[in-house]
Amino acid sequence: MPAFRPRHLCSVAAALALTVAAPATAARAATDAAGLREVMFVGNNWDGTADVIKSSGDFAKVGRINVIPDKDARMAAINADPIKWIYFMAIRNGVGEGHDQFVDDMYSTPDGRSVVVSRPSFADVVSIDLASGKINWRFPVAGYRSDHMAVSPDGTRVAVSASTANTVHVLDIDTGKQVGSFATGDKPHENIFTKDGKYIWNMAIGDVNTALDDPIWDWTKGDRRITVVDATTYKQVKVIDMRDRLNAFGLKDFSDAVRPAVFSPDESKLYFQVSFFNGFLEYDVATDKITRMKTLPKNPATSEDRTTWVNDSRHHGISMNPAGTKLCVAGTMDDYATVVDRATLQEGPLVTASKPYWATVSGDGKDCIISESGADQVTAIDFATGRKVASVAVGDHPQRVRLGHVQEDWTGPSSG
């Protein structure tokens, strides 16, 4: 197994820092020159749709995609298999809060002609043609549920978590063929490619839908860890168990389930949320230590009964502006979002939001975009002022929001 030494990480981070101001990838530059339009895809998990909105400005709607055009066929297959049916119903009654989970994550192809979607309840990933609305390919994941994805910097591969199989599949974005896979801890969740495309970081969060939420039962939640793999060979490079790092920082009662996370522009720091915590932590990659913690305000109206918090979340969603000076945090169970100064960790205004479930960055880098899953809208918050600038209505229970491209004149599929 290759070593993953701090000084090696420092050299990688330094090289990455030199490219921060350059175009993200050659693929991005090529698509921008090919008459494509940058947009945001909003996955409406309970609807089975994805709204496409402008990536900046007024964030107006551009079109909508049905991501379950094959619903009848999928349901027939599930109803014909007792084990699949049991898992389907468990997803509905557990992490789905009584609803089916039809879209978790999505990325467009570099040519802007298709969108690739992970569908938890159908335990698969599909590519949907944006012109026709029809399915190009389908990849059933191992086990019974698909989850978060990540796209490689060159746009050619997607990594998807198979959450009940403790596996991440890496697929060719054009064909859906598996090009690699790797094992993780229990319930793999977030995936992040490093900017140079050399590594994939996967965060396994364990069992988040049990009622054993008191710290004394934390050990029942499973094997929660970060798995770092080589993105070419898919061989494990390093495992980071935040339990030891949290303990060393004096946080022995904190969960070690790493939820959404974001790197600093030079990738020397990782900012991450953990189950049950109203705030986030800073992890120094080179020294392999937690260096700072930010506790954010609690909403007095939020129940202190941790079993009432959705899937062990308290805060779920974090992003950073391109300059690396501001963080944006979705305070999911506390019904707000806020922009935090990265240097001082001082939060800005608390922007009221209904169960904000994700945070990302607008195409022009000026705004933080949160999905308000409780209000069926996405909201833009100015990084500079910390104030809300716009909200746009979308479908039922928006969760993941991702930047992508469509053809310049696209306004929706012709069918499907």
C-alpha cells in the first residue's frame, strides 16, 4: 500500500494552489466554447424530478426533467423480488421519512447532452438524454441503495456510493460502464475528487436512522471513517478515523460520522460537519489533526430530542466561496443558513430557511445556494453580505444542487 505522507500532501496542495485561478478543467473550457449554457440542477428527491435553473443572477427556471421515466418498469422489478421490496419499503419508512427517494445526486456530461442521476429507492444510477428525456444507460449499484456522487475534474467519471454494500463504484460518465470500485466503511456517503483528479475521498457515516442516538450508544452506529483512494488504481491510500482526532481535540462525546465536507482552495484544510452537531470542524490535512471548531447558534424552537432530527443531522450542508474566505453552512434542524468568515469563524446574519439540506456555490461564485427541503425552494445568500438575495420555487423536497451544462437553447426534454 502506498504511503500517504503529510509532506506529500503539502506538495500536492502547493501545486493545486497554483491552479486555483485557472479554468477548472480543459473539459470546462471546451464546453464553454461549444455553445453550452451553465446551469444548476436541483434534485427534487420526493418528486422524482430535477429542476434546471440559471446558475447565477435571478436563478430563474430553465426547464424540468423527469428522472424516473422508467418508474413502472422499476416498480415491477421491485414488486417481483421480496428482498428488493423489503429494502424499498425500508428506505421509504426510514431515511425517506415516509417518502420514496427518487433522486439524490446528479451531474451533467461535459457536452451538456445528458445528466447522470443516482436514485436511492431504485438502487441505481441512470443517464438521461436531456433532449428526449429518455434513459441512455442504467447501472444497478451493489446492494439496495445508491447515494451521493462526485464527478472527476475532467468530467469523464462519476463515483457513486452504494450505501448498503459499503462500496463506491466509479463509472464512465458516457457509457455507464464500471471502471473501478473500492470498499469503504459502513454507509458510504459523500465523495470528493481532489482538484488534480489523483484522489477520491469518501466519507462513511454509519447507521443514521436508528434511535440509539445518545452518545453512550455511539459505538452501535457502525464503522465510520474517511477512505482515501488513488483515483487511477482505486487502491486504498489512507483511512482517517475521526474518532481519534476528535478525542485528541477533547470531543470524546462527538459523533465521528463525517457528513458534508468542503476543502479549502489549496486543499490543505477540510471543513466538515458531524452528526448531531450545530457547527463544523477544521481538519489540517498535512498534520492529520483537527485544528479548530465552530459552534453555531441553536434555534430555541428545535427539540433537544436527538431522535427527532432527520437521519442524525443537525447541520447538513457546507460550501466555500472560490476565494476561500467565506464558508456557508446549512443549519438543517435549526432552520437557518449563515455565512461564516473563515479567518475569524464569526458567523454573519442567520438567514431563516426551512430545513436547508445542502449548500453549494453559484456559477459566478458570488452566492451560496441552499436547498430548502421544507419549503420546496432554493435560496441564494450573498457571500459578501450574508444576506438573502433570491428564492426560486422548485419541486418536492429539494436536496442536492449541482452546477452543470445544457445546450444553449435547451428548455426541457421533448418527451419523458
